[in-house]
Amino acid sequence: MKLENTGFKKFSITFTLISVLFLGSCDTLSQLSKSLDLGTPTDSEINSGLKQALEYGTSYASDRLSKEDGYLGNLAIKIVFPEEAQKVEKTLRSIGLGSLCDQVITSINRAAEDAAIEAKPIFVAAIKDMSIADVKNILLGSDNAATKYFESKTTTSLEGKFNPIIESSLTKVGATKYWGEVIGRYNKIPLMTPIEADLSKYVTQKAIDGLFYEIAKEELKIRENAAARSTLLLQKVFGYADKAGE
């Protein structure tokens, strides 16, 4: 009887664990994953794990934004008229030229989407150049430590890569034409102060801002959501960071 009871208890424990793993909610799985102690990672594991996570996060953000409506369909980063030209938009819409304004907005977002894919090799190069000290500072730093690192290390390269692509794309999708027409019509309205805005420079900056916004979201996801840590290495490295921050 004792052997049967022991066997039944083992079966019950096993069944309970399976139930938790396969029937539990995502929150339960996340909490369970965070509670696992996989030990202290070596410097090599920290280096590999963090770089793996950063390469995935930056590539995913770049790929997503390069798709049609990657910018236009994302209200958080959708590119609208420059601040100094918003009175232009308001005035033109008030006189029945709303469709022209919409064409401008669509075309400048398409230009940003054309450029976004070019960010991937720039981020990969920045990740490869990280020292172990950089890696540890990012891992144990603030929730946006990686994003801030990328901003400091890649912004100049991104501007250099994005600007000519955006200039070409603005012409290709008609943004330059629409923008010239918008500004031209506005500047002809009596008593209005003429407006001059560098469209390609503005779109380039907003495209980069949107890219970093998406990267920050990916960074936060892997820091806060244990279920997003898809490998044992990531679980070990970020589990160590969780405990270090407690």
C-alpha cells in the first residue's frame, strides 16, 4: 500500500506540474519562469545572451517598420506635418484641401518605411562593437539602457544612411511634389507669412525617433516579460538581471 501511495503522489505531483505548464495563464507562466534560478551567468554567457536579445529586438523593430503602414499605421510614431507647418495644414484643410494634406502625410510615412530596413546592419555593427563592460552596464542598467546606448552610438550613422534614401523616396512617392504644392498654395494666401521647411531632414529625424521608440518597446518586453525569453540562455541572463535589481 505504501508503494502504491508513493506512486500516486508522484503521479499527482507530475500531473500538477503539467497542468501548470500547459493550462496556466501567461501570467502564471511568466511568474514561474522568473522564479527559476538557473545560476549566475558567466561573462561569456552575459555577452552572448544580451547581444542575442539586442540583435533580435533591433531586427524585429526594423523589419516591422519597413513594412507598408509600419509608420503610417502606428499612431505612436506616425509622421505628421512639422510643427512649424501645422498651421499650413490647418489652413489648407479649412479651404477644402484636406486630400492634398493627406497625400503629404501618406507619402512622408512611406519614405520612412523605405528607409527603416537600412537600420539593421548599423545596429548589428554597434552590437558587435560592444565591450563586456558595455554589455553589463546595459544588462544591469535602466529599462531603456540599450536604447540609450544605440541612440548615442548609431544616430549619426542612421542619419547618414536614412537621409539619401528618404530624399529619393520622397521624390519617388510624390512627397516632394505634394509638399511643394502645399507650401506653394499656402504661401500664396494673402497676409500669411511664407513657410520654408526642410522636409527630408524632418522626415529623417522622425523616422529615427520612431525606430528608437520601437526598440525601447522591444527592450522593455524582454526585461519585464519572462515569457519573451525564448532560450535558456536568455532566461539565465535576464533572470540574473531580475534578481540583481531586487
